Amino acid sequence: MPGLTGYEVCCQLKADTQTACIPIMFVTGNCDLGAEIRGLEAGAVDFIAKPINPPLLRARVRTHLRVKHLTEETLKQEVRVQSQRGKVEFLPRVSHELRTPLNAIIGFAQLLQLPLPRSESQLAEFGQYIQSAGAKLLNLVEDVLTINQTMQFGGELSLNSVLLSPVLKECVALLS
């Protein structure tokens, strides 16, 4: 390590996301308590003074590798739990959004089944409502599939602000 101390190498490795998780052990002839503290503060997981006891060194390496493995497994489990939690929260929202256009389709279909006289314009209007609700339903399903595909490939969702004015205008138009 020409030009670099072990502490500097350790700090550089810990600063790099690709190598930050590698457990680093200092093996040195320096038995000074200050040196040991400095190594541990630099990010080392252990500080072993020479002369080395090979069975003890192997045991410590196994222990640190086991801790690393358990830490990685814990993080993976946490990601799975967060993903599951997201699905649990997502499904009721999607169900609600799907029910709205489905209720419109069913309601207008039921109106069409009633034995009442209707003009051509009323039939066309009912048909337009059914078609509009069906299109919204199809868009929702496509959005859900897009979100699912995004999540499968490691994508993330984020909340964004939305202008309510156009949404409210659309709602008023639908209710008019």
C-alpha cells in the first residue's frame, strides 16, 4: 500500500458503496490501544495483534462472515416485509378505484334492463357512460400492470403533487 496507511485504505473501502459491506480486520504488530481504536473508528470489524494465533484468527473470520451474512439476510427480510406491506396497502386502494367504474357500468346496465321507454338520445347517453366507465377501468388495470412491472424490475414509486382543478372539473362534468 505505497503512500496509504491501513486506516486510509479502510476509510476508502467503507466510503465506496461497492465495498462498504466487506468486513475489514486489521492484523498488525502495533498493540497500542489508540491504534486499535483508530482502526475500529475507521470501519474495521476487528483488530488483531501479532503474533497471530491461527485457530483464533479463523474463528474470528468465521464469526465476522456469519455476522455479515446475518446482516444481509436481515436486510433482505426487511425489504420483503416492506414490499409485502406496500402490497397490503396498495390492494384496498386499487379495489376502491376499480369499484367506482364497475358500479357505473353495472348501474347503467341495470337501467337499460328496466322495461321503461327510452329515447335514442337516452340510450346513447347510457352507452356513453358505460363506455367511459369501461375505459377508466381499462386504464386503471393498465396502470396496475405498469406499476407491477416497474416494481418487478426494481423500480420505485414516488408521491407527486397533482393539480386538483382538472380532476374536479372532470368530476363535475361526470355528475352534470
